[in-house]
Amino acid sequence: MVEIDQGRCGFCGGCVSVCPVGAIELAETELLIEDTCFDCGLCVAACPVGALREGVKRSGEASLGRRYDVVVVGAGPAGSTAARVAAQKGLSVLLLEKRQEIGSPVRCAEGIGHDQLVPFIEPDPRWISAMVDKARITTVHAGREETLEAGGARGCILERRVFDRVLAEEAVRAGAQVLVKAAAKGLVMEDGAVKGVLVEHQGKEFEVEAGIVIGADGVESKVGRWAGIDTTLPLKDTMVCAQYLLAGIDIDPTCLHCYLGEEIAPGGYAWAFPKGEAVANVGLGVQADIAALPALDYLDRFIEGRSFLARGSPVTLILGDVPVALPPQNVIVDGCMLIGDAARQVDPLTGGGIANAMRAGLYAAEVAAKAIEAADASARLLSEYQRRWQAAMGRKMARNYRLKERFSGEERISRRFIHLFSLAVAG
């Protein structure tokens, strides 16, 4: 029977199309071969990456066995920003992304304040779907709705699939090396310090030495766990989210909408972020420990109850969890720093994290450059990154976390909370 290298497979489905007996099935991100396979070899010839073979294991040494000043795990906004800045500082940088396409799948409502974006990259129509300049915040209680309108702050609704890739391209232009479909499988440790990353790429595992490892591997971060940093999220600090990209709806392309109320999204809120004419990201997040239904059920119910949304058709479904916690007390150890969602640096009230992630990437890279120059990657020296983050964002994070904890249940439809929430949304 033909063997599959799942690590190398690109899940393109080409092999399925040539199989004469229907023995191959593509199940999202896993390729399955049934016992009816009779080794005709057609699928092997049709595979563009050599992931299928007739019982012969691929051999050979990995081409990336050398040492880098910095290895960044995860090519989201945090990781790509860190990689770019570190490379601009003259460091040798390897940026690893476990998926085969940077920016996909999207797990984001894709909104960011214009003023939060411009310090890191000049806005570009290629990856901005809509510009908004006002917001409508609607409270829902016992079937009654009340809407408050706010304006003034400019915001961008991104096209993350393009935006994330552009950030990685900028890192490459600065001198970083990027490797996609390259999963971190563990850390290289020496005397309790992080010294590199164990990487799986195209069916091979190899070690990459690093002066410093930066973990930017998202809400599911394993780098932190491997390094001994406790990033476990309690359910009350986990927002479970579901979102459709809805087409064919009637929505003002310059206005974002937020909906508050326990019957809409317990402990969280729903949103409709326009992405151009008649298209919007429509989703919600619910607090994991109090939600009575799955997030997707709340979302379907929310859409069905609003005629301007119900007439639309979903062309994309996005699912995921968002950390709405305070960052751990320490996000550094000897030789390693965590940034972005991996470090729980998401706004606890709104769930917004793109700007925070890029800021963390900037700080971590600048501190990494100092550490490499001093030949000292100890937690003592790397702690400057955490101090800078705390000074810039710690107070705001702590305030918004207190507000999240203080206002619960029906208190979230109070005038006081709506005012505070609108300020947080505006950035």
C-alpha cells in the first residue's frame, strides 16, 4: 500500500483525482488511504511534493542544521514583526511557520485601529478590506435593543491572509529566512536554558541551534510549555469564538457593529465588521465557563434574528479561542521569550490582539539584539522585554481585565459598561 508522509503532504487533493479505485480520501488536513489501494503508483506520480511513495522512506540530512542568532516560532503578526526587526538589527533569523500558507487559516475578526497600525507598516489597499470611522454598539435585553453610536476613531478591517504574508515578506526583505510547513516539535535545552528548536520539515526532524528562541505560536503555544512557562488558561479567561464571512448583506462599509447581552453572547459580544460592499465578518465570542451552547449555535441564532444578516450567505467559517487573561507573571526564561497570543497579550475586554502582538514583537527583537551583542541570553537580560511591555501596555491590560471581571451578566448592558467598552474598541 502507498505510504503517506503527512508532514510533507500539501493536502491539495491531486492524488484523489487520479486514483482509479477511489482508495484515497482528503479529510480536511489529513490524507487517508483505504485497503482497496493496489499500488498502481498513479497518486505517487501526481503528488507535487513527493508525499506519497510506495513503502520507501525518504532519507537525507536536513538543509537547515546550522545556528541562528534568533529562531522565531510562528509567522503571525507578532512573529513576523520580531523576525523583521531582529534582521534589521543585523541578526541571523529563522522564522518557522507550521502551516503551508502564512496567514491561513484566519482566526481573527481582522479589525485594528489605524493609529495602532501605522507605527509598524504603512497601510496598503492590498490588505485593507474596509476603512471604518464609526461604530454602533447595541445592547440586547429581553428582546429589546438599544443602540449607541460612536465616531471619530479610524479603523482598518484587514485581509489577514494577505496582511500576514506581507509581514513575512518584509521580514525576508530585511534578511530573515522563512520556512513554511515547518513545525516546532520541541526545544533544545542545555543546563535549563533554551538553546534551539527541534524542527520537523518535509518528513525530517533536525535541530536548529539558536542564541534566542522567540515563541510566537499563538493561543495553542507549546513553546511556553516546553520552556517551563505556565500559560494554561482557566475557562473564565477563554473566549470561544465563531465567525462567518457573510456575503450579500446590507451593511454600511464604514461602520462596525458590536452587540452586547447575555442572550446574544454570554460574557462576550457579537460583531459585524464590514469587509467592503455587502460583505462582513460576522461573529461572536462567549466566555467558556458560562456559555450554555457552543459558540456556533449562538452565532447562528444571532444571525437568524437579524434580517439584514439572515439574507446573507456564509462563504467562510472561522473557529477558535481567544485568551482574555492577564499575561503570565513571567514570559521569559533563559534563552526564550514569548510574544503575542502565546504570551496572552490580547486585550481582555475586546479580544483585540494584532497591535499588541506587533508591539511585543518589536520589543522582543530589540532586546534580543542587545542580548546577542552582549553574548548573554539569560532571563536577567531578557527581562528588559517584559519590563518594556509592562510599562507600555501593562496598566491598560490590567484595567481592562478588571473591567471584564467586574462587569458580568446583565451589567454588561449598563450605560457605564457601554461607555467603557466603546473606549476600548476605539483603542
